[in-house]
Amino acid sequence: MTPSKKSFTAALIGCGRIGFLLERDPLRYKPCTHYGGATAAGIPITHACDCNRDRLERFSRLARIPREHLNTDYRELITAAQPELVIIATWTGSHAAIGRFAAEKGAGVIICEKPIAASLTDARRLLRTCDNQHVSVIINHERRYTGRYRTVKRMLETNRIGEVKTVHASILTPGTGGIAPAEEGGGPLLHDGTHLIDIIRYLFGEITTVQGDFQKGSGGYEERVAAWLKMESGIDVFLEAGGNRNYYVFELQMSGSAGKIVIGNGYEHLYLSRKSKLYSGFRDLEEAPFPRRKSMNPFIREYREAKALLGGRKTGITSTGHDGYKALEVIHTIYLSAHLKGKKIELPHQHTIDITEIFAR
């Protein structure tokens, strides 16, 4: 039976942390996974796939998916189910192959975990296939869907802090121990930093040049990256990723001609220029109330967007496949710049970047 516009066949490929397991984290906002977001938006998951049979069965019990709708091979599941929505929540190196297969088998919408792929070549192949098959692609850069970052975007557009001059962007993590499989395509800058690069593009537009430096670990990919990004608007962005910190920080500090905005995981601050209380004839920054905003869970907003697309409504995609590609392009050109001793790289980058060669020992 062909589903009505209110009923869709939806397959979750990958039943791990971001697939559904993080819903059990008592500290996270809910929903915080693809399963949670889809369910809250009124899209029941009808089919599921995972290479781990125990994890697959655990998810099927939660989602009440019949055994005949489960499979450990995504090709078999997609071929049999012909899902209209395919959610890719697997390891990075598998994203492009799963996405291409789903598009060729008739999926209408694909939601893909970040980063879009492990290589620019794979990302281009995926997007080309989806374009040819008229498939909509959403990349799960969820900060684009949050009220907090949308509010910041409006503040910048209305010159709340004047003309933005510089941005300091940080994604500080414990690191990877310098060890990661070659198929993953990068370390902290790729796997956590993709969110940072994407939100920089969302807020400030296109990146035109990059210069980077990295510190390699004992094996695999980088432990730390430092980079200087030049925006089309002329804004300078100074970025750090990784760094072997005993904590996790995601933060943007935006310095304008009349104030500063600081936003990170769980906090946001606005500072405006005021007559100094410390020095005659000077002006200081003084904290001001941050604007109130409408709250909306980003996973729900993302899946409502997918539901509208599945229902045939012409709606814009907040986080497109192109956005996912551009984030990957910036990250890999930072790696290339670091490999070339800080050489300035212009974007877009037209050549193949061999990440395994860059990080080869």
C-alpha cells in the first residue's frame, strides 16, 4: 500500500549514540537523537539497520519495529523496504555509499549525520547522485535549527554589536589520543569542528581563504588544529580545535565595533560599549540582557522540515548537502594548509585532497 502524505516509510541506518542511545542521557535536552526527533515530529521509524545485532534488537523493542523490518545489511533493508526517508547515523566513512544507494533506490529525503563524508570526492559523488535522482539532503548540523543561534544571526543582521571585526571560535576536546581509522577522514577538527565551521558559515557567509597548523599525535589524525579563516566580508576568524583539554568547550566570541557576543553550549552573553567607570575618556564593555527567543528543539525542527518535504511541500532546507560539503571542504583545506607549512589556500578548492597522505607517518 502506498503511504498517504501523513504516513511515511522511514529507515534508521545506524542505531548507536546519535541514532537513539543518547536519549537515555539524563542531562541532555530531549529529543537529542534522530529517533527522538523523528518521533516527536510525527514520523515513526518503520525500519532499522545496524551491524550490531544486539543493538539493533534493543532499538527495535523501544521503537516497536517488527523483526521483519530489521536488517544488519543496509542494502538488503533499503532494497526490500524502499523507504521514502533514510536516516544515516553510521560512521563517517560509510555515509556516502549508503546515501548513494538510498537515492538510487528511490528515497525522497535523506538525513545524514555530520560530517557529510570522509573525503571531498565521496561527498561530491553523493550530492551528484542525489541531484540526479531529485533527492533532498539534510545534514545534521543541528545548531542551525536552534533559537539561540538564529537569535544571534538576527542580532548580527541588525548590527546589534556594530560591524563585526573578528571572531574567535573554539571546539576544545580531550582529543583522540592521535589514533583514528583512516576511513574517518580526520580528527577533532572534522568530527566536532564540522559544527563550528558550519555555524561560522551560517552566521558570517562564505570563507575565502584558510591557513592552518596542526599537532599530530602518536598515530592517526591530529590532536590540535589552529587556523586563520578569512571571510568574504573581510572578517577574520581565529579557530582552535582539539587541544587535549580535560573538558569540552564549543564557543564563539564575536567582537564588533560596538560590542561583543559570546555563545557556547549552555550559555550566551551580550556586551555593549558604555562609558568607562574605570578610566576617564575611555569606553568599556558592559554586559546587557541577551534577547529573549522562542524555544524550539533543533531535532524536532529538523524533522518537521523533512516531513514537509516528504509531504510534497516546497520548503527551504536549513542545513543542505551543499552546506555539508562546504564544511568538509574548509576542514580538509585547513589540513592541507597545515601540511604545506601554513600555506594560504583559496576556496573553493578544485583539486583532490588526500587526507591519508597528509597524515601518513
